[in-house]
Amino acid sequence: ERAYHRDKEEQLKVLRNAKRMAAEFVVNTNPDAVNGPPIITEDGIVFGGNSRTMSMQIIYDEHPDKAAELRKYLADHAHEVGLSKADVAAMSRPVLVRVVEVEDTSTKNLQLLVRQMNETFTQAMDPRTMQVAMGRRLSQDALKSLGDAMKEDETLNAFLTSKSAEPFISALYRSGIIDERNTNQYMKRGTRKLNSDGVTLVSRILVGRMIEDADLLSETMPGILTSIAQSVPAMMTATGSGAGYDLSGELKIAMDALNRLQDKVEAGTIKALDPKMSDRELNVMVDNYFADMFGDRHPVLDNPRARTMLEVLIRRPGKTQMAKVFREYAKMAAANPEGQKQLVGERYTPEQVFRFSVRAAIDKDAAEEKATAESAGPEPILLAASLAALDVEDPDYLRKDEKLDLSKADHTKAIADHDAIAYERIKQVLVDKGYLESDFLKNGHLYGWSTNRLIDLVRDKRAG
């Protein structure tokens, strides 16, 4: 199965194994062909264990100390396979093998046997369990090097196939995730760059490192897992600012909630999860479904960060969208480390930092969209027209001084954030329709929202 005649990595593996081989590795009662004594035909053709066979040949040719160890171990354990010490002593280069009888010696059948005997006879871990197990081997330093080296808008795939990823790839080797046994599977031949399988492997183990729940990973949509993988480096970087910035618990709760909502969507019980649904629609959906779920409250209802995380998974499911949130989170966490006094300005808690980072990422995207729209020359959002759309043009709804200000206002410019008239009057509309004054104060749900966004919310609320 392996091209030992031309593959330098496989050749080096044979040489390395000869130098450090432990006799118990090739003298045992292992049930498969992947480990233990080589499996050969009566004619001496090796079906399973070519590398081990060649390593033992080199041991007898070039490493007399290792040869003595192998010979002694064989003699001491000969009785386990029906032999005696005298049988071993009678051979100058003893090697334990397993011989199989093959009736069909056609090339096709022999190739099939070789393939089958290089697969384990014992049950292997399922892919998600393996993903979690390998993720645990990835060190915090490796994750930090990944987060530090990635550029602002660089995708995980682009980074992992670039020269900048070499320190992280070295960390994969140090942790044993990539070694001489699987180098050809995950690395581009003759380089220090990951191939497509290697990129996929890293993407999976990053999520496994963060989630550590194989069942949850199996239940989650692949697209969401890909987006989470893109965000893991930033999430792990944020934990360097304090344990309170660890979002792994909230991420698990939110993923479970998302999966349950998706099940309801597929069953036709609720409508599709539209990233552009109004805040009211999203909150009602979450509250109605999870408040009395099988008699138990889902933890997403009582964990504000988990609920915010669920909103991120629904509203920003794309890998670039999601990564922007958590890069912003890592930056804000670094500016507000736990356990240190703030010399200038107000100190924020990890919970506040998470909310602010989500808001900041959304506002940045909105600003970019606005700049793009303005460069394309769209018609401006007029103050009078916007107020009219909210049924606020009624003279009785405005005080006399407000009417006067409106009459003097420049209606040819777009609404500015927190405009003295527009913001306050739109806020009043929302309060009249059921929102609280505290929603607009610091730490409130609508704190920091722009006038234009509040207008959209009023429209959503009226439509609802």
C-alpha cells in the first residue's frame, strides 16, 4: 500500500523505527495487522507489516544492541505463541510472524487482502470522538500562535496554506497530531504546508478542542462547525485575558439550542431561522419554544451570554461574519483583562465585553455597507420621510418647539445617530409600543443603537 521504494518519508520512518523499536511492539498477541508481528504468506510475501519487517532486518544488520534485545524478548515470551527458548536460540535472526493460507492468489484478491489487513480489526473511534480526542492534544500555545498569526480578514484555509502557518504546523508536530505515520496524508509532499486533508483536519480538531462533546458535534450542521472553526483561534486568544472570557460553556448551550430549533424547522413546527428576522421575532421564538420544553427550562434562557451566542449563530452564521465578532471580542478582552486595575476609563466585565463585541461587529458591517451604498450614489434617507413612515408626522404628536425645529431642519441629509429630534421621538414610539426606558440605557438591550436601526425596529414591530 505504501511506496517505500520512492517515498523518502516512509524510508525515514523505517530507519527511525529500527533505531528505537521496542521488542514488545512486534512480539505480542495483537489481533490486527496494523500492529504486532507481521502477517505473511507461506511464500514469504508480507501482507501487513512491511515497515516493521524492514526495520527488524535493519536491526539485525546495523544495530547489534537492539538485535540482542529483540532476541532475548522473543526467547522470554516464546511460550506465549507455542514455542520454546530453544526454538529461538536455534535461529540466528529470529523474527515472529503470522502466516496465512491464501487459496485465491490472483492479483486482485491479493491486493484486496493487503488493503483489508492494513485496517484495524478492532472498533475504531468514530470521527467526532477522534476529533475531540485530537483537539485535547492541541496546546494552548499552539492555539495562541494561530490566533496571533492570522490577519484581520484572513480565512482559516488561506492562513493554513500560507508560509505564516509554519510555526503552528510545527506545534502540530510537537503535539503528535502530525507525525511520520500521517505526514503524507496531511502535508504537501516535500513542503511544510498542509494539503486539503490537513486543512480539514485542523478545522475539525479546532472545534473539537473548543466543544469536547462528540454527540453535539455530530448533531450540528457542517456549515456552522466550519464557521466556529474560523472563530476558535480568537475565542481561545480571549481566554488569555482571564478565565471569565472562556465562552466554551456558552457555545455548547447555544449550539444545543440551535440544533433543537433546527429540528423544529425541519419538522415544520416553526419557520426557517432567518438571520434578518427582527429582534422581537427571535426573542418570541426562543422564549416560546424553550420556556416550557418538556417541563424543563433550557439553560439558554437563564444564561445571557449563551443567549447572545445563540443570536450570533443565527444572525451571523457565515465564517467571515462570525469570525469578525470573536476577533472583536479578543481585542476588547485584551483591553479589559481580569485581575488588573483600569487606570483610565471604565472597566467592563467579560459579559459586557461579549455584548459590546457583537454590537461592534454588527455596527462595523453596517458602516461598511453604508459606505458602499453611498459610494454607489443612492437616494438619502430623509428625516421627514422617515418620520412619516413611522406615523410621527401628525402635528399633534410633536410639541410646538419640535415642529419649529423640524421646519428648520435640513431634510436633504441622512439621519445622524442620536439626532436630537429623531432619536428621542422614535424612542418614544418604541416605549409607547411596549419597550422599557431601561432598554435604552447602558447595558440595556437597545443601548448604542443608531437612529436608523431603531426605525427598522419600529417597522418590524408594526409589521408584527
